[in-house]
Amino acid sequence: MMEEGDRKDAAPGGEPIISVEQVVVETEKIAQKGLTNDYLAGLARNEPYVSIENLRAGYGKMEVLHDFNLQVAKNQSLCLIGPNGAGKSTILHSIFGFTNIFSGSIKIDGEDITRLTPNEKLKKSGIAYILQDQSVFPGMTVEENLWMGGYLMDSPQEAKEKAEQIFEKYPRLAERRNQKARVLSGGERRLLEISRALVMEPEVLLVDEPSIGLEPRFIDMVFEILDDLQHGEGKTIIMVEQNAKKGLEFADIGYVLVSGETAIAGPGDELLENPDVGRLFLGG
């Protein structure tokens, strides 16, 4: 689960811009001073649904996040960008329960969930994690993969009923319900991964690199699906996205991370127009 720190960030065309180490140094130079909780609360309409306060977390004994704070409102989306190794995925891991928490708190709708297990967070707190890695079961059918999304439900029938609702919503999956997941295109697999997470009817979606490995046409499709889940179904979305431009275009709020801390935060569209963010993360 550790993030790599030795690659170079690349422009949309694939050419290296500057090294990760240089990005870290440059980001620290332009970091906002006095980035307060009041400011973060304002970005979340002063109604935080997901809040993280002074979180120190990591893997084993190694601390990756240092007094990290986050606030996002219900029906909002937040995108985390930054150089490799900044701690972006560690934030998602911490919310879902995959890290060691040394101090601080994570709350959903005011309820402290810091120490809950991943299963408890999914079933009781309505948090679903959509992994960055290909996580479908290739030897199972599309339908069986959806049923697996309801493994914490009280009965298999509940999962099957929810799967039918998803097939009604996404005809593209319904057409392939009896086919093995291995035959799906990259975009269809990502749709299946998202849909499987929806079986438990979560309120919060943690989305790790939704565009990774996808052709441009499928990237657009995935972001259209996420947009519908936020604005059509009222989901709260926290995502990590290496394609910073696409992530900030989508998200209401953007956080730029460096070395386990937030360097810059603001509305997504404002960060898109920030020349320093553009120079370091948007390839221009």
C-alpha cells in the first residue's frame, strides 16, 4: 500500500516535467500560510459530513500523515492531488481503516469512526472504497461480482435485489450480466468496480485513481458516472486522481498534498486557474 516516491511526474503527453523531489520543494515554497480549520470548513459549506482532525497515521511504525485535517460536506466532492509519496492514498486508507492511527480523529456526520474496522465502516457508517487496482473477480460473472458487493448484507437475497437495481441503472452491465468479468473492457471493469461498491448503498465513496489505465473515452464515462452519483444520488466523494486536471475539473474542492500535509486547498476551479498548481501538476 505504500506510495512510490521515485518516479517523475509527467505532462499529459507523457514527457517528464520535473522530478518528484523538485515538485516537493516547489510545492513547499508556494504552500498557503495559515491554512486553518475555519478555512477548510468554509470550503465544506461549514457543514462537514466527513471530517478529519489532526490525524497522524501510517504503516507499521512509519508516520505518513502529520496532523492532517480535512472537511467535506454531504453531496460534495474532494480531490487529492500531489506528487507521488505525498500521502494521498494513505488518506483514503486511513478513512477506511487500512492504516495505523497514531492520533487524531475521523468522523462521519459527527460520529467518531476512527477505530472502526473496514467492515464496520462499510456496513454501519456507509463508507465504500473503490480500489485503484483491478479488483474484479475475473472468473466470476458480472452478476456474481455484484453479489459479492453485498457480502455484509443480512441475506444473499438482499444483494441480488440490489444487483437488479444496478442492472436497471446501467444497461451496459445488464447486457453482460452472465459473461465472465475477464472479457470486459477497461471502462466496463471500472464501471463494475464502482457498481459493486454501490450494492451496500454507501453515502461516502473513496475513489482511488478512477482514470488509471483507461482510454480517454472511458475516463470521460467514469467521471460522468461519478458526477451522477454525486449530483443525482447525493453521494459524498473523496478521490485521489493522478490526472490532476481531470480531478480538479470534477471536484468541488481540491487539496494539494506534500509530505503528508496539505500545502494548498481551495475550490477545484480556482486551483485549476492557479498558475503554480498548473506549472507543477497540470503540465502548463
